[in-house]
Amino acid sequence: MNDENEKLIFFCEECGEKNLVDSDIIKEGRVTFKCAHCNYLNNYPVPGFKNKAN
């Protein structure tokens, strides 16, 4: 797992819509992304995810 350009599904905390997010934006076990539907800035932990770089 954690292949380059892998897309992960995250749901917006504000509107609940599904977002496809590149795995390479997960840094130090957290993901931060702007919802494609409502533009809410989401930021929450991704337990167990290993960073590719480092």
C-alpha cells in the first residue's frame, strides 16, 4: 500500500461529501485538504499511515 499517486477517500467534516485525495499530501500522519464541494479546510489524523519520504 502507499503506492505513488494513490488516491484515498476522505469525507468533508463540514458537508459530508466524498473527496479523492492524493496520498502524498499526508504528512506526519495528518491530512489537510480543501473540500472540492464546499471549500472547507479539513485537517485530521490518519492513524497508521507511513510517509513515503523520510
